[in-house]
Amino acid sequence: MAAEAMKLDDKIANKRINNLLTLFNIEPIRKRLGIQLSGGERRRAEIARALVAEPKFLLLDEPFAGVDPIAVEDIQGIVRELIKLNMGVLITDHNVRETLGICDRAYVMRAGEMLATGTSEEIKKNPNVIKYYLGENFHF
């Protein structure tokens, strides 16, 4: 679908798609319907679909929501690889542990206002983040 929207030559499109299917280990699900996929398979397929367009930046909205811990690790690994390839990745997610584990910079919002910005370590120790978002009993 993404390749068609970009009007790519069939040969180029198929090569990109095959490379991404192999890279994300989702070749076996190529012919399955989306409804038949697990949460992790679906998430990897969504990321692969976005990468067909070879973007410079990728927005991942809640990539860790509704997926098992193994899929979370897979997605984190994918994000790390994309960053190594100099791709910008913006993640919006409520799963703090999973997100801060791969971010080099984080922004925490509260009621539409910026509550804190900083590295993962700075965010974890920020008194306002602890007070308004994480809570006193939250541990990493």
C-alpha cells in the first residue's frame, strides 16, 4: 500500500518490501490478514510499512501498548537500529519504563503543558514528574 502510494517501480517496491519483511522477521505473515496477527506482529508490520517510504523521521504512537514483553524488546531493538541508521524517531507512549529505556531525550506533558524535558535519567529524578506523573511508589 505504501509503495503504491509512492508510485514506486514494482521491482524497487518488491525489493524494499522483501528486505523489510526479512529484517523484521515477518516474512511468514506476509499473506495473513491484519486481524490474524498478534500485537507484536502487527506493530512490526506497521513500522515496516512506514519504512517503505524511506522517511528521515518516524513517529511511533503508543508502540508498546497492547503488546507482550517479547514484542516490546523487539520494537525497542528496531528503534535502536533505526537510530543507528541516523533516522529520527519520535515516540509518544504512556509506558514509561519501555520508552525511557530507549530514549536519549524525553518530554513529559501534563494538562497540555510541558512538565519536564531532559535525558531519561533527568526525567526519572525530576520531582515534578514524580509528583504529577509517576507517583512516589514508582520504580524503574
